[in-house]
Amino acid sequence: MLKPMFSTVAETYDICNKFLTLGLDKRWRKACAKQSNNGCLTVDLCCGTGDLTFNLLKNLDQNSFLIGIDFSKEMVSRAIAKKSK
């Protein structure tokens, strides 16, 4: 039931998230990423378009391992496109 919904909104997900949270989503991701531990395995389940995953990547060192995973192929495609930029 949720998979088709997230697949449908993937294209507008980021802008909707920013609008619905009044821009606080960016601050929440930064705060979460600061809590990450170096030298550990970190998994971002339901990573969506990858915004938290990329914030975590900035805060983790080379001894860390990071996985971002989502059940929506369209969301993951958007994350891959962001990483390519």
C-alpha cells in the first residue's frame, strides 16, 4: 500500500518535505548526522531520496560503513541522481 504512494510522489518528495516541515527537515537531518558514530556500520532504512544518507556521509570517517536502502525504486533513483550531481 505505501510502496505505490512513495513511488508516485518521488519526484516532488523533497520540495513537499521542506514545505510541510517549514524547512526544519534540514536541521533535523544535520542534528541526526551529528549523533552518528565513526567506525561503525550505519544503515538508513527507508532512505527516500537520500538527504539523511548524504548528511551522514559527510559526518562519518573512512573507517565507517554506510548503507541507504528504500523499498521504492523511484526514491532510490532520485537519491542516485542527487549523488551524481
